[in-house]
Amino acid sequence: MTQPPPPRPPNEPPSPQGEFGAPPPIPPYTTPGYGTLRTPLPPARQQPYERAQYDQAQYEQSPYGHPQPPIRKKVPPIALVIGAAVVAIALIVGGGLLYATTSDDDPGVGATGSGGDKSGDGFGGSAAEQAPADPSAKVTLRLPAPKVAKRQVDSVQGSWLTDRTYAKSGLNQIVGYDAASGRKTWTLPLSGQTCAGTDTVTDDALAAVVSEAGKRPANGDHKPCSQITVFDVNTGHKVWTQSLGQGSNRRIFEELSLSGNTLAAGGGLDGGAAFDVKTGNILWQPDTGECQDVGYHGGAQLVTVRKCGTYGHATYDVQLLDPVTGQPRWSYKLAKGLADVKVLSTKPVVFGVGNGADTAGTITDVFALDSRGRLASKISIDAKKFDFACEVGKTEGCAKITVGNGRIYFATRSQETDSGSGPANEIVSYSLETGKRTGDRVTGGDHHDIFPVRMDGGNILAFKTGAAKKGSQIVTIDPGTMKQSTLVETPATPAVRNMIGGMAPGRSNSELHYSKGRLFLGQPLIGEPYADGGQRYTAVGFGTG
């Protein structure tokens, strides 16, 4: 089985980037299948349409009718033996025309935005995060990276935060830490190294992770990513674990997403599946004939990207699913040639696509749909002027983009300021109703970069890099005035700057959690030690008060 490519050259120390040393550039390494990595589709002939300029956008009514998606039949609850092989379940095959069931007074794409942990409820809605009298934070957690063999890369993907606990994946395990003190509270062994995890937790603190089916030997070979485990983040209790299929026929999963009590697993070449997160019972499995679900994005609603056809001839649909039955409520068909769909929000449904060659890790156009799955606006953007990062082969969103208040917020790329004192960037927005640029604008300031992290009610939570004498910050931005208030600021010492730099906040697969004065940064992959003896970390935490 193919091993992951090596990390950066062993004698190359981290180089400065902005206010902190840049992380060791981990090579392109798609975490999903570990040996069954999905190759991006080769560019097909693109469907031409006009591209708008940086300050313009276009919108149009969808010319596409509803396709005929397969009906996913609900699978009756079955008794599952935890940790044992699962009885083979026949794939569901069906068909039929499925229409939206929304009423005439359903809202469009205006006030509400809810895309998991990256969107919020209504313009100017109540924010949970309040600025403290003193945002100065101290280091509460630093997790040294375990030793990695020369020219190998190991996975520690996955981290989760509740009011009580920060949990971080280690090698073949997940470890819980007290969110306030950083004290270790529990350890949960896993079958192997982690491959993917949910970005969010349920209201009762459940999260899920996919791990390899066995531990890696010394040569770094690894087994498929087939083992799904649901656990309680606060206690470390394993709620259930299972895989689908047996032996070499075990199903591989590359992404996990939560929507209510439904855990959707997808991204593999064998199609997806959905489970009851509390019991592990299989809810549904989509047909994997000519068409298959590429991946899922949960949150307030559950959205899938469905692919039909083969390389060079594939077409894609974005579908809103009933999370319990898996049946599409509506389907939006993309123009032929558009691929690499990234779902940016699930309520309203907003997704980005790449138009042209070499767009697997970026987006050039954003589509906003109304509650019936009709096109509300299309926003064409110049990727050279905006700063965001999309993980290749993943359906669930892009870093440095968030949706809320009937808007989509982007970070621009840094450029020299009028004062000439150093480069800076801004957060700007587009209206999802009209597709046009709004007047929203907030700057990071000289020598600071700023990018949106998620919505907090109507407020935008953003990460702001530090400078020579200021630490990194989490700020909350009022959507009406675009005024910033600092929630937490890290120490401005060289040691802290280097630790934060190693986490690479804002990278497509980097991990960033903030809640109630606590900031945690993590990285998903680790390589061999620095040649200069510098310490690698898998996660660092900061807290106020």
C-alpha cells in the first residue's frame, strides 16, 4: 500500500511568515483513505459563462430542472454487535422524481444562515461570546508531538471542544483534557491512526472519528480507514464502534458530518452511509451504481454532492437530504464540466465550485440557493485576490470563508497599506440575495492578517495574527458597524509565536476551536523531528482569566 509522502526536508527549519514562524510544510496528503486516495477529476470541457469582476457578481435563475435522484429507503434499526463485523446489508436501489416540499412562505437566502459551526442565525442576532475586561490569555495546554520515523507522516487528525473538555487525537488514541486547566482527564484507545472526524459535537457532547483498521507497522504501511467510533467528548466513553463489510471488502470512509442525530459518513469510493449517532443503527445507504454520494455537509441541514458518470464525463448534483431517511428534498444540477464542489453552508445552501483547470483546492464561483433549491445568486470571484484554503477531495467547506446574515464573508489577500508600515488584509462580504459586494469591510491592521472563523449569532468570529509586540487574537465583529472587539489575545513571546506557527491556523485542514475565552489550535499530521532540535506540537491551548 502506498505510503504518505514525507514531510519537508529534515534539515530545513521553519521559516518566518508574518508574525510567527511558518509551519513545516506538510506535503499534499489527503487524509481520507490512506492508500485509496481520491484522485481529482481531470478537467473536462467547461460550460462557458461570463465571469464577474472582483467588485461585481451575477445572478440568474437556474436553467436546470429537477433530475431523478435515487430514493434512499430507510433501513430498519438492526442490532449491531459493537466492535464485531457487521452483517452485509444490501445496497438500496430505487428511483423516482422527488420535488421540494416547502411552503409558499418559506424564506429564501436572506436573514438566516446556518452551516454547522460556520454560520449563524440572522443579521445582528444575539452573540454568545462576550468580550472580557482583560482578553490577555496564558498558555493552558501544549502537546508535544510523538516521535515519527524518518521520512514518514503520521496522522493525529481530529479535535473537539465542549464547555468542559478539549479532546485531541494522538497516535492510535484520543485524549481528553480539562478545557480550563489543560489537565489530562481520559484516554480512549483506537484501532489505528485517525483519518477523519466530525467538525462539531452534538448537544450531549457526542463526536465521531474514523480510524484505520489496525496499527501501522514500523515500515509505515497502513490499513484502510474503515472503523467508525462515536464517543462522549466530556468523559471519553466509547458509545459505539463499527465498520461495514468484512476483510478486504470493508467500506472506506473519508468524511464524517453531523446533522441532528444523524451521522453521515462519506467520501469513499464505495459510497456513503448514515447512522443514528446515539445507537449506531444504520439509517440509510445510497445507491452506488452509476451515481454515488461524494460527501456530506451537516449542521442545521444535511447536504450531499452526488456524482453520476465516469471521469471526464461526470455530472454533479447538490441535494438537500432528509437526514433520517436520506431522501432528497430537492436537487440542483450543476452545468457539465463543473466539479470539486465545496459546500460552504447548509442553511441556506451555499456551495463553491472551481471553473477551469487545476481548481481542486480552490473555488472560482459561489452559488447560493433558496429554500426550494433554486438559484438565488452566483458570485464569481478572483481567487488571486481572496485568501481561502479548500482541502482537496473534501466536500465540507473551505477555511477562511463563513456564511451568515444573508452574506458570505471572505478574507482578502494581504497587500501594502496606505501608511506604508506593512502589509494587511480585510474581511469583505457579498450579499447572497443579490450576489453583489456589500459595503462590509474590516481590516486586520498593519502587519496583521485577519480571516473569518465562524458565526456567533450575527457576529463574525475572526482570527487575527499577531505582530512583533502583539499576540494572535480572536475577535468578534459587529455585523452592523464592523467594529472589532477582542475576545482573547495570546502572549507575544517568540516561543508562543513559534507554537502557533506550527499549527498553521487558516490552513485547509488545520484545527481551530474557540469558546468562552478558550482558544485551541491543532494540526492533523506530524512528521519527523526538526533537524535543529526544535519541538513539534500537535496542539496548543490558551485561556483568559
